Amino acid sequence: MATTSRLEFALLGLLQQNAQSGYDLRKTFANTPMRHFSDSPGSIYPALRRLEERGWISAKAEDDSARKRQVYRISAAGKRALIDWLSQRVTREDIVHRQEELMLRFAFLDGNVERDVTLRFVDQMVASLEEYVKELREYFKKFGPGVARDTGRLAFESGIQSYETSLSWARGARKKLAKNL
Amino acid sequence: MATTSRLEFALLGLLQQNAQSGYDLRKTFANTPMRHFSDSPGSIYPALRRLEERGWISAKAEDDSARKRQVYRISAAGKRALIDWLSQRVTREDIVHRQEELMLRFAFLDGNVERDVTLRFVDQMVASLEEYVKELREYFKKFGPGVARDTGRLAFESGIQSYETSLSWARGARKKLAKNL
DNA sequence: GGCATCATGTAAATCGTTACATGATTGC
DNA sequence: GCAATCATGTAACGATTTACATGATGCC
């Protein structure tokens, strides 16, 4: 049961939206807000080959094009893997250690799972965030004033604020998503 | 010129605050808001040895303790390396690809560099964030409404909001830091 | 006596980074 | 003709993850 990296899921999700080449995917990572992913060939081409070996995507040489483009398409097994990943519970671990992966998952929900799965996802996210923000606030009340360095205390406050922003975003998202059910 | 990982800098910064053992450092990563770092022995002990090999820290067996604790202490060369890292310019790359490292750097500023270096750091951070937020907003105006999936659009908005939160945090931090100059 | 915690390590596997490399095509 | 871009790769290296491993100590 080989694990799947964030990059691999990102590729899988993008290929689910459109069949495209490695170069197209690289351009997406270079020129869109998905730019926190690396667009280097040394990461993307090997990742595509790994996905192909697992049977999650398949390559087809684009013959009408003069250039030697390999267009990748997601397979049924790939779509199943994607949906499994998207359907997982949102845990505290996701909040603390896998924020980026969490938002990636969220971005791919629509079109791949039913709206009620999306709503459950957001609900779990709100619940986990509430719990964690509470925990951080309590920690800060206890230890924050004792921190000697200003920048250390401010950095901590920045961390709390960022989770609070996520929380209020998630609450707003929940409302918007519930409206057009 | 071997590169230094985030984990290595985190260890270096913590050892600058207090000489301590690998186990102590692991507990910090396990039980404090620095928990986004891994507390696994397989990452920390090898990282400590790498730092030792570079002469940035040195180990001393704690003899009064019954247990075989190795207490690490930062060296002069280590402190120099730390300060070099802390004094680097804040770039757009830091904002886009190295947010976490950036906040780690910020947290360690006090006590290691003069207050004016800290203020310059925050100024550069504000400037880079302003630019990037502007860029993201323009991108969203152009392409946001065309995004088919609700969750895709919402995820993008979440990203923008998180940068906006950082920006307003940085502005507030700048004011607080300037006050007690 | 036994369990949790203290305390440090090693080994295998793998992913991503960086750098190098090649050749075709489009546009000026 | 030349530069930029299209398009795909390989190779070396290093860091982290996961799992395995050991032994001492404090406490009930």
C-alpha cells in the first residue's frame, strides 16, 4: 500500500478535470495560484510515471501535434483512488500537519463527490478547527505572557490568527455551499 | 555549500535559547505550537548529528544525570549561521514557497539581531505581501468567476484570505515593535 | 513486578531538489 | 538565423518518514 504524495494527488485531481500533458501541468504549477507546487520536471515526470505504473492514469501520444506531447488521462481506478482520498474524514492531524493537503482536497470536491459529502467535509473541518483554536488560545493564555521575546509571542499570535481565519472561512463556505444545495 | 533544512534551523534556534538534549527538543515539537515539526527520532537525531558535523553545535554528556542524556549547545559558528539566516532579505519566494520558514525566522529574531533588523524584516514582509495579495486579487477578478466548481473558487478565496491575514498581522506587528524601540 | 516514560539510535524506502541534457518548433 | 518556448527526460544527492530496536529509570 504505497502512500500517495500531495503532488501525486494534485496531478490526479487536475487530470480528472482535463486530460493533459506533463508540460501543461507544469505550466499550471508555474502560473496559477497552485504555484506552491514545484513545477520542476524532476518532480512531475517521475510522479506521472508512478501514477501510470499504478494504473491510475494512462498516457497517449498526441499524434495530430507536431510535438511529442504525451497526453495523460485518468483511469477508472484513478478516479476511485481520488474519490477515496476526497472522502476521508477530516481529522485534527489534517488541521495541524496537513493544511495544504486539506485545501487541495477541498478544491477538488466539487464534481467528484456529492454535495452532502462536501458539507460533511466542511463540518468536520469547522469542528476540528474550533477545537484546535480553543487549545491554542488556552496555551497562549498560560504561556504567552511569559515568552521573553516579542517576536516569539507575535509569531505565536500569527499562528492563532491564521487558524482563526481558516475557521471563519470554513463557516462562510459552509453557508454558501448549503444555499445552492 | 550544503543547504540547511527548516528542521535544522529550528533546532539551531531552540538551542540558541537553551542548551538541551535531543529528547527535550522532541518534546517541544510534540507538545507546543511548534508541533508542525516532526518529533520523530528518525528526523531529529540525524539532524543534530549533521549540525554537529558542521561545527554549529556540540554535545556534552550530562554526567550528573543517571540517564545518558546528551546536552547540545550552540557554538560561535552556529550562532553566526543562525544570524546570517535571520538577516536575509524577505523575498517574494519566501512568501510564496517558504511561509513557514519565514515565521520561524521571525520568531527567532528577538535576542539574535538588533531591533532595526527586525523592523526591516517586517517592512520587507509587508511589501512582498502587498504585492502578492494584489497579484492574487487581480488573478481572481480575471479567472475566479469562470471557475466551474464552487469548492475550487472557495479554496482560492481561502488562499487569498490567508495572505491578507498575514499582511494585516505584519502591519500590526510592525506598529507594536516600533513602539518599544 | 510491570508499565509508562526517559533517551537514543539505525535501516530502508522514497520523494523532491538541483542540475544537466536534448531536440523540435514558432516567431521575428 | 537565432532566441524563446515547447516538451520530455535522467542522475546525484539529501532529507524525512516509518518502522524497528534497545535499555534504564520512576512510580504504583
